[in-house]
Amino acid sequence: MIVRDFNELKDTERAVSDAHWTSVRMLLADDGMGFSFHITTLQAGSEHEFHYKHHFESVYCMAGKGSITDLATGKTYAIQPGVMYALDQHDKHRLKADEDLVMACCFNPPVTGKEVHREDGSYAPAEEA
């Protein structure tokens, strides 16, 4: 059994961030679960363009308000507590945080915790990580 406390991890190497978001990696590839699980906070007023070409991601909004735009179709969806989205087609998307967004995220294949977003908004394939 794995038991971890977000409050104990948020000030460790499991907290990955840039100027506008922080992701606390609760489960990583080396935990052997087949997916990774993160609590990610996007700063109010920030916009992020991602394209996880090598990973599937599902996201559940726990707090805050914002939107997600499918960049292939131009369709925009409201994000607020209780909303989940899944990038089942490796969808290129833009996230906008109107308020601080606190999201629970799962990645498959799992991330290692050392990934950096590449210029195209993706992470490297798992075999390169």
C-alpha cells in the first residue's frame, strides 16, 4: 500500500513548477501503478498550451474556474469544480485559468517526475524519459 500526504510532498522534489503552475507528483512511474497521479495548480490569469502526443491524461477540477479549448475544433468548455476532461485523442489544447485552478491529473503512461514540457507542449515518450 502506498500512502502519501500532499502537504508533506508539496515542498519536496516531487513538486515540479514553472512561473504559472505547480504539479505535486503523488504517484510516479517508479511506483509501479501503471499511471501517475498529480495535484496541479494553475495560477489565475495564466494560459497554457499542451499537446501530450505520447501520453493520455484525465483531469478533474477540484477548485477554481477556467476553460479548456480543443485546438483542433476551436470548441471551448468551462472548467469548474466537478468537471472532468480526458485527452483520449492526444488532443492539443489550451487551458486558461480565470481563478487558481486546482486539478487532480492522471497520466498514462506514467511520468517519471523529471519531464519538462517541450516546445510543442508535449512530454518526451516514456522510453526517452
